[in-house]
Amino acid sequence: MVDRQIRKRGICDPHVLDAMLTIPREEFVPHESRVSSYQDEPLQIGYGQSISQPYMTALMAELLELTGAETVLDVGGGSGYHAAVLGQLAARVISIEIIPALARQAEQNLSRTGLGAHITVVCGDGSQGWPAAAPYQGISVAAAAPEIPEALLAQLGDPGRLVIPVGDRFDQELRVVVKSGGVTSERVATFCRFVPLRGDAGWR
Ligand code: SAH
């Protein structure tokens, strides 16, 4: 998976590659999908949601440019896999999931694999961020928003980087927002398709 789907497409941060190599993705997918764990596609995780394509998880993690000292907010916790990857790259991760059963599943997956040490899973509307642990030097959103939620921009630290898919329900651009020295800039990294962000600043 790492050689063919991730390294070849240009992901080169050694810490990201190492996390993708060592975290057992099969532990985060339903039992019947284990055989497909390392394929180049999103997988259903129940409740109409999916675990993102491995390449997308790697790309989003790389775009955050983490050094290991950061507090990161992971919006759309899902299976907990993306949080596990971020957990190896940052000091602390808050993973917020709006569907209670998935939040429980993420927590179970993280504790069963022993990867949850620096990760707190919370259940709530991540389109409003999670002010209790702000500011975040990194924010990663794994669901598509109509626009960048104000609350996330407000909770982004300086310096800080936010990665978020923005667009309509079927077609989005993956935007990277960088805050540095009081200046905020934005660029498009690629095009993508994520499940819709729900909640107050999502599609409701
Ligand atoms: N990162 C996950 C997959 C994300 S799928 C993984 O590695 O498995 C997107 C997730 O975002 C879904 O689980 C969905 O329930 C969740 N979600 C959607 N809107 C949300 C919101 N407003 N707040 C928190 N989670 C949300």
C-alpha cells in the first residue's frame, strides 16, 4: 500500500510514511472488509460513513507539516484510523465525531491497538471545533464543508495549518489554510470527494 499508493504519488514525509507503514489499517475497518484494508479506496464503516482512501489520509497528514509538538484537532473521527496516524505525528490529538456509535468505535479501535495514548475521542459537532483544547496548530477535517467553518479558523493557532475539503456534496477541493505571523493564506492542494460535513456549519 505504502509503495504503490502513497510514495509513488509523491508523499515523502518520512514520519507520515512510517505511520502509514506501522498502523494496522485492518484493525479500523469492519471484520468483513478486512481483506480490502490495504486497497486504494474508501471503505464503509457503518452508519453511511467511510474510512478515507489511504492516500488521502497520508496527504492530509503531510499537508499539516507536523513536527511532533502540536495539538491537533481531527474533525470526523470515524473509525479512528486518521486519528491514529495523526497521533504518531503530533503531541496530542482531539478527535471529534458526531455519530455517538462511531465515536465509541473509534475509541475502542484506538485502545485495542494501543495507539490511543495521546488521543482523546469526543462526541459532538466538529463543525464548531472543540474550544476546550484550542488553539490547535493543526486541524484536519475528513468531511466536506460548504465553506470553511468560522469556528475552525478561530480555533486555529498561529502558527497553524488547517486542511479541509470544501465544495458541494460530490466534488470538492482540498484546501490548506496557513496562519503565520498574523497572516492567513489559503491554497488548493487537490480535488477530492468526501462524505458531507454535518452540524451547524455543515450540510445539516
Ligand atoms: N477520518 C475517518 C473517516 C472519516 S468519514 C477515519 O479515518 O475513519 C467522515 C466522518 O465525519 C464520519 O464518521 C461522520 O460521521 C463524521 N462527521 C460528519 N460531520 C461531522 C461533524 N459536524 N462533526 C464531527 N464529525 C462529523
